Amino acid sequence: MINGNLFRNALISGAVTINNRKKDVDELNVYPVPDGDTGTNMSMTIGNALAELKRLPENVSISHVADVVASSLLRGARGNSGVILSLIFRGISKGLSGLTEANCTDFANALELGVESAYKAVMKPVEGTILTVAKSMSEKAKETALSTNDDVIFWGDICTEAEEVLEKTRDMLPQLKKSGVVDAGGMGLVIIIRAMCEVFAGGEIAQPVDATPESDNFKTAVSEYDDDITFTYCTEFMIQKKENCPDTFMLRAYLETIGDCVVLVEDEEIIKVHVHTDNPGNALQKGLEFGCFINDPRPKIENMRIQHENKVKEVEQKQAGFTPAEPEKDFGFAVVCMGHGLETMFRDLGADVIIKGGQTMNPSADDILRAILSVPAKTVFVLPNNKNIIMASEQAVRLTDKSVCVLQTTTIPQGISAMLAFDEGAGLSENRLNMTKAFEKVSTGLITFAVRDSEFDGHSIKEGEILALDNGRLSFTEKDINKAVIKLTKRLAKGDASYVTLIYGADVTEENAENIQQTLQSKLSDKIEVMLVNGGQPVYYYIISVE
């Protein structure tokens, strides 16, 4: 059995170890742009739990330790990899709920819940990523728990399996195969779990290589991840299959008609069901067509709205030193960006709060939550403006009962177009639709530099070369920034384009930017107007918006 003290020490060791090795993980980024922050995001996510874990008493239960780490990771989650890591530990926390100590079977069940939670949160799961590694751990845990009660053997087998599957990710995704590397998020998870395993086996807690490991500075509060509540009752039950059991696809199909968040897992004898519905009795009655209920565990029905209200109140009460703004208007905006010019531009367009972040610096779910609560509006639009910040934004939404709409903006130009399409006289649904339509019409070009030598998508890239990205995809490389800007803009401006906006960064002089603007204006159609904005952003020499 693993008790709370041992579990806490293992988690501390995992957090310290991933912080020590975050650069190793960062460098696995197959895209040579300055965005290799997977290790940093995972380190800062789990690092957010360090202070809370160290304050726990010696006789703490494993359930309480799991709750503390799940809450801390939820609020500290950064980037997609950090969010997925937080969801894995959230599931583990649910699996260990109420336990003083945990054995191999308990952990196998908890890991299964963690993997389920992570997969549910990703709209289109891709194999060959951290999800694949986590799933392999869960499957190995269930297998090993059937043959041993020895924790050291159990965790050793899990780690070995995870490391073997991690190596296989090289061949699962074309991008990884071409670059000859494993998945960065998967490696981060393996590093954490291996460090925990060593403590379970009697090893010492890892010590920081750097005396000042990174972590979030915000205080943590106890909360749990809540799915969007469309239906009231979370209904769970297990069925012992009857002879000649009908195809369980029929049960899944029926549950989809009366609710959402349907999870149906089965083997040769058992059907496990999870559904959110307003009619739990109908779900139970339908289940009886496939067999009989199992007494342990018994069917469970919980009112999620009451749970959610209680947790929101608890979180708000524990956010010491922070007072949410009173609503003074119907709509407000919280916008993610970095650079003095971009901040000014978004404020001029109506942004109430700027969340500093973007490429190489992803804000945490707690950063975004506090921004949302500080907007003096009944409904808050969040513009992430980066694909690696969307999941953290959606995570933050689930920590508040305030009306929030996260727009799926992945670039700065998309965020600008969305705000320009906002109509103060329209309602939430109409604005969401119109703003989404507006940003989806925008093409974005990015001019940056390669941070390492690499082979990517048929391109042989040298460190320091100029990279031209066409709507997120590497288009070509260049030696000269000005030539890259002109070439990429001409590609983006084909068709019925009317406006080109050049947003120049902190490493570009005003004189150089004005020269490129004039050159572009002379080379493009007379129907296209070229505008210039001093964004002051880091990382990107130019952000090019074409509408």
C-alpha cells in the first residue's frame, strides 16, 4: 500500500525532476520556430503544486494529497501539454477519492479515470502523443494489477511500458519520424512518472538543479474540473451482461439522444456507463435491457448543478486578496497578446483586460481566470490568439459561474478581426457567430527565425534562417527578412484580398518597416491597401494579416 506521505514525496520528486529536465523536453519540438515550450509548460503546471504539497502534514491521506495536486494543476495548467497533464491527475484524484492508502488495483482504476478524462477533453485525439503514452500506462496498470500486489513491480512495469511506447511515437506521427524524435509531451509524462516510481521504490526525493525552480506565484484553491453543464444529472452504473446481450452500440446510441458526455466501456462480462442527462431513470431503465445492475459499485446519480455552485463558492471564498469586478455592462473582452503596440491596439478596440502571453509564454488557467473575473461585464469573450492557449482558456471557464465565451482565435490577426466584428447591440449568440465568421476569413503570415538545425516537411533548415509561416504551416525559408515578407505577403494576397496589415515586432526598426510597406504597396494590386502597425511583439519580426 502507498500512503499519503509517500505519494506526496513522489509527486514532489516528479515536479522537481521535470523542472530539472524541462529544456530536454523543450528541445524535442519538431517545429524549429521559437515555441519549444512543452517541457516548460509541464514543469510550471505541476510546479504549481509544490508549495501546497510541502505544507501538507505527515499523516495526510492519499485522497487528500491527490485532491491538492489535482486542484493545483488545474489552476496552474499552461499550454495543451499542461492542460492534459492536469486532466490526467484530476482523473487520478477521482479514482483515489476517500482512500487513506492505495494499492495496485486502486492506482490502476485511478489511472484509467485519468486517461478517460484527458481523452474526453481533446476534441480530436491524435495517437503518437502524450495521450498514447498515458493510455499505455493505464492498460499496463490494469494488466499488472491482476498478477501482483507489489507496488515496486507494479510501478516499474508501468514506467517500462510508458518508455517503450514513447519510443514508438517516433513512427506514429510523420512529423516525429522525419525529425527522428519522440513526442515531447509523452516524454514529459514519462519523466514525471519515472521520478515518482523511484521514490516508491525507496529512492530519495529529487533535488533541484536550479535553486529557484519555476512555478506559478498565484495562491491555489481547492476545486475540481467541471464539464460544461447542459444536463443536470451525472449518472453512472455498471451492468452484468445477460446471455445474448444486444449490441452495446444500441445502448450508446440511445444515451446520446437523452444526454451528453457519454462514456461506455465494456468487456466480455461488464458494461460501464457514464452519461449526463436530465432523465437518469430512463438511462437506468434502458441499461436493464442489456443485463442486471452490479451492487458494487452501486448506480450513482449526482446533481452537477448543485455540486458546481458549491465548488464555485468555495473557490471564490479562497481567492484571498482578489475581488471580482462587478458587472457594469453586458459584454467585455479578455485578450491574450504580448507587445506594447498590440496591447494598445486591442485596448483601442475595446479589450478590458490584456493577458500577457503568446508564443513561448503561455498563461496559466489561473491567469486567465483572474482576467475573466476582473472584466466588469456580465459576459466575457476570451481571445486566446494562440492554438496552445485555447485549452487553458477553456479550463479557466470551468472554474467560474460567470458567462464566458472562448473564441477559437489562433493568431493575433484573427483576434483583431473578431473584435472588429463585435456589435454592442447584438446578443451573445449573434456576436459569437459573426465574430467567428470574421476571424475565419483572415489569413495570417508569420516571419520568425529557426532556433535549431532541423529537417521539416521537406525543408532542410539551418539555425538562424528566416522562416515564413503561411497560416501555421512552414511555407519557405529565406536568408533575408525583407525578401521573406514580400514573398509571403504576395502568396497570401492572391485572390480577392483587399487589406494587408503588417505588424512589425520589437526587433524591427520603424524605418525598415516603412520601406517594406512602400515596396509591398508598389508590388501588390492597386485594390489592396497596405497598412503598418508597430506591434512591438517578441519572437515574430512580422505578423501579416490579409483580408
